[in-house]
Amino acid sequence: MTVTQVYRSSKEGLLGLRENDTDLLFPDVEMPWMNGIELLTALGDIPFHVIFTTAHDKYAVQAFRLSAIDYLLKPIDKNSLVEAVQRVLHSKNPEINQGMKHLVQNMDQSMANHRIAIPTREGLDYVLIEDILYCEADSNYTRIYLNNGIKLLMSKPLKELTIQLRPYNFIRIHHSYFINLNHMLKYVRGNAGYVVMVDGKDLSVSRFKNRNLWNGWVWVLKTQTKEQFQIISTSSLFPRLLKEVQS
């Protein structure tokens, strides 16, 4: 067995995997810009074997098991690595494509009830991640806006949340804003532009974060349900998005 390529980012991997022949890939579940699951979904047909590496919690691990997709838990044990590779060597053909469809569904289900602990002055508030509309930086604090109209003041800076919430379809659109793409209605262009959230709030988009927003929207368009797709399609960017998704 020979290591032929090492991709330092998901962008590198997306380009390299389309150009180079691969027999076995070890993608990390968590990567900047696009995680391992998103990367393989974006590739479409997958003609090689895949063994995910992950430090995810029990919910994500259960999703892998239900999808019959191999994975290694970090820190990776040498014996577990050897056993996983042996399973690949003794299998005839990669059967990852159907498994990936199941994995996306199972990951959505496993993450649907995830809660996050928000430290406040009074203690801890446990909030469903899917209920968070967006987060706003406020010096060393963070204001969190929920879909029921409740606002929480977290006693930690915004960067603490970005690490935890990025796997759940959140992106940074501005130094001050970190939004849940599932709750965004549209993007309005301008020098930098702004987004409109489902609560009617307009949030500024930094020129430096424009590409983050674009990449995030393309991914949402590729993965969301029909109902959410109809919301997204009201955007003025929809024709260009659709063209990119179909390419």
C-alpha cells in the first residue's frame, strides 16, 4: 500500500480527486470550507474506497454505523487502521455511493436533536442548534438569536461558537455575524451586500466573506429538502446557483 497524494484542504482534495486515480481515501469529517461528507457528495460518483476519520461524538458515529461506512476514531489506533485497510483489501468493489446517501440522511437525523450549552450570567442554557438563526459578536460576548424570538447573551466571544457550529451549516459572513444558512431567505448584492434572515433582519456581508456565502449557498442548494429549496429559489442568485450545481 502506497500513499500517493496528501491533500491539505478540501479545495485541494476536490480538484485532485477529479484528476488523479485513487483506490482508497481517508477524508477527515471536519475540514474548513467543506467537510469530508460534503466533499464526497460534491464529487458525485465515487469510484474508490473510503475510510472516514473522525473525532465526532456518538451521534455521528451511529450515523456511520447505520450507513455501513467504515470510519476510524481519533486518536487513530494502529491496529484499528490495519483492520480497516484489510477490510478494503478483501472487498471486491467500492460500495460507497449508496452508503453516502444513507450517511447524509443519517447525519441529518443524528444532528437534528443536537443541543449546545450556552454559558450566560445565570448559568447554562441548552439550545437546539437548529433553532439558532444567527449569532452576533458583541465585544467579548455573543448575542444569539433564536427562531422563537428569544435572544441570549453568551459570556464568550463569537469565535468560541464558530468552531462548534460550523459542521451544522453555519458560516461567517462578517466579522460580527455567524449565520445558520437554513434560516437565510436571500442575498442582496451591493458593494458587499447583505442577507435577509427569516426573522426579517438584514445582516451585512463583508466583501472578504462573500465567497464563504457563495460556497455555503451552493452546498445548501445541493442538500436541502424540497420545501427549503423553494425558499432558497426566491433568491436573485438562483439561476447562477442552479447552473453551478448542475455543472
